[in-house]
Amino acid sequence: MDNLTPRKIVEELDKYIVGQNKAKKAVAIAMRNRWRRQRLSPELKDEVLPKNIIMIGPTGVGKTEIARRLSRLANAPFIKVEASKFTEVGYVGRDVESMVRDLTELSISMVKSEHIEKIQEKAKTLAEEHVLDLLLPPLRTQRGAAVEEEEREKHKETRERLRAQLREGKLDNRYVDIDVKEKVVPFGVVSNVGLEEIEINLKEMLGNFLPEKSKRKKVKVPEALAIMVQEEANKLIDIEKITKEAIERAEQSGIVFIDEIDKIASRGQAHGPDVSREGVQRDLLPIVEGTTISTKHGQVRTEHILFIASGAFHMSKPSDLIPELQGRFPIRVELDHLGKKEFIRILTEPHNALIKQYTALLLTEDVTLDFTGDSIDEIAGIAAHVNEKTENIGARRLHTVLEKLLEDISFEAPEKKNLKLVIDKKYVKDKLSEIVKDEDLSRYIL
């Protein structure tokens, strides 16, 4: 994180997201402020709160992608939630506190993976010894000392030969019997909305009281090795240390991306569904302001979690949110609409550009696609035109157009080995012009 200056963060985001410089700049500053905060004195550190952001813009312009790429850069726990999935306490649905519980679970998973990676070599060594014990059981001789010594030497030589064969993969087709530990929880699925967490917690709680059962399995050597590496790794890690570190990471570095926040903005009515919408806002308020949430791993404070909200705000505006919640999102960023010029860049420039993706996918079938400049121009033009005539779904329209364009090639690719196909403007027009002309048809297909 030391090297991630705001400029560097924007440069990294530029590799995957076209345009939207205002939004990139805002999130880069918010991320750098977290790094700056960590270097303050303990008294001042707790006083500096994150500057939460609201991204305003239509669908498909890069709101979610900016937040997702940002979390990967910072190696921070990141979850995306839909505001419309939550309901006020007392109604059927998920309560807003579940977002913090999910973030904590994700953080624990991240930290556990890191700790397992550190002790992976040691776990592999121990697992290898176990597998060798299964292939060549230890000596149990009751004869004279001289005979025992000789047999021990032979056993040691045989074991080392087996070790070399195991590492070279020569024993991959051999079977061994191993004991796999498993817990049997004696009750079925609780199938109701919002009760999945209760079910998981009950299973874990009951699982702690039930003895582990060992099940004998006959598996191939590589599978036995993988199972034993996992078991040894779990024995070597300190779960209490991981939980403590994970909670701290969730509290200090966690990012919660709340999508569709405009769907819980009430529009001045005091009856019907708007009552629940305002209730969700009021439930959300203490979490964004800073409170302590109880999770099965311990208490998690939310003061320093960064909240990034986004919404199209077609039917409502940020000022329709309750004033207290508006105040908790001091940074407002408007994302630009995408047109033909941006679509051409999206198709070709990013590291994960769509043209690169489709070319690589079909190359796996020995079909080489060559998109000419005028074909890319035509694809971008069609996507922009359809967005204007029907619903504007931003860059997501490019996926629809390309899927339709390459539908026949994708279907026939396995039978057309070593085919080289040039996609030019004429090919694009032949495939798509009729659909684009017929507005009713393009509404259904594109």
C-alpha cells in the first residue's frame, strides 16, 4: 500500500476501466486517506473517519468495477450488496447487519488462506510422511539388535526410493486407504428466507458437541496427499490469531459496496412500500455512522469501514435519502454516460478487453479471429445506437452485441479446426443490420 499513491491507483484502474476519471480520483483519495490514517498517533487515529462515497450514474458505466478493482489493489476484504435485498427489521428478508457479518466471514477466509500459504511447505512435508507410512508401514521387529539395524537400513533406503517416486509422480495410480474425519449433524435444511444464517450457526454449534466420525476411503495417492496437506495445514494454523487479525482487517480496511441505493430512497410518500424503504435507511444509518455488530467470531466495529454506495437515481435523487444518511456520504461523484467513442476503447484498450476475451476463447478451439478496425467501429456504433433507441444499459450492451455477432462461429468452432476468420465491417452488418433496423426485434434480441 505504501507505493499506491492516488496517481498510481488511478493508473491501475485505467488498465481495466475506460474514462470515469472523477470517480477514479475520488476513490483513489479515499483509499490513500486510509493509509495516511494508519500513520497518525493513536489518539487522532480513532477520530479520523472514512469519507464514504456515493456514485451516481446509469447501469453499465463502471461503478461496481471501480470498487471491485480498488479492493483487489488494496488486498482488502470487499463485499457487494444490493440495497433492495434488505428489509426493515420485522419484515421478511435480510437485515442490514448481515453485510458486516458477511464482510467478517470474507476477511477470515482471506487471512486463513494467507496463513495456510505460509505453512504450506511444512504441511506438504508432514503429509508426504503420512502417505509414505501408508505405502510402507513402519518396522515392528522383535529380533536381535544386529538384525534390526540391518532391516532399518533397508527400510530407510526403500522409503527414500518411494519418496523420490512419489515426487516424480510415478505412484499417482496407486491407491491407499485413509481415514477422513467428518461431522454428522442430525437435522435437515431450514428452508426459509433469512434463516440460512441460523441454520449454519446451529450446525456449527451442534457440530462442536458431536464427536468426529472417521470414514475409511480408498483414494489415489495424489488425492490422499491433498487431503492430508489440508488436515496438516489446519492443525498448524492458530485459529484464534487468524480470527483476531481478520476482525481487525475487516474493521480497518473493509470495503462495503452498496449497490442500488436509489431503490431505498423514498419519494415523499408515507404509506405503502416506502415505509419499509425508509426503515432500511434508518437501519443502515448506525452501521455507516459506526456501531458494534455481534458476529459469531466476536464484536466488529464499523466506524472505519469504507462504504461506497451507487445508484442510477433515475426515479429519485440523493436528496430523497434521509438527511442523516446523506450526511454520512459526503463525497458525491457523477459517472459519465458511455457513447460510441468510449465503446471502441472498452472493446480494445483494457487488459480484459472484450475483443481479447472472445479471441482467446475461440483460440482454444484453434479458431483465430481477426477483428478489423472498421468492424470494431461498427460494433461500437450498433451498441450505442441500440442504447439510444431502447434502454441504456451502458457497456453491458457490448456483451449482447458480440454474443449475437459470434453466435454461429461459437456454435460451429469445434468442427472448424485451424480456421482463420477476419471479422470486418461487412460481416458485422450482414449479421446485425436487420435486427438493428427492426426496433421491436432489437428490443428482444439486443
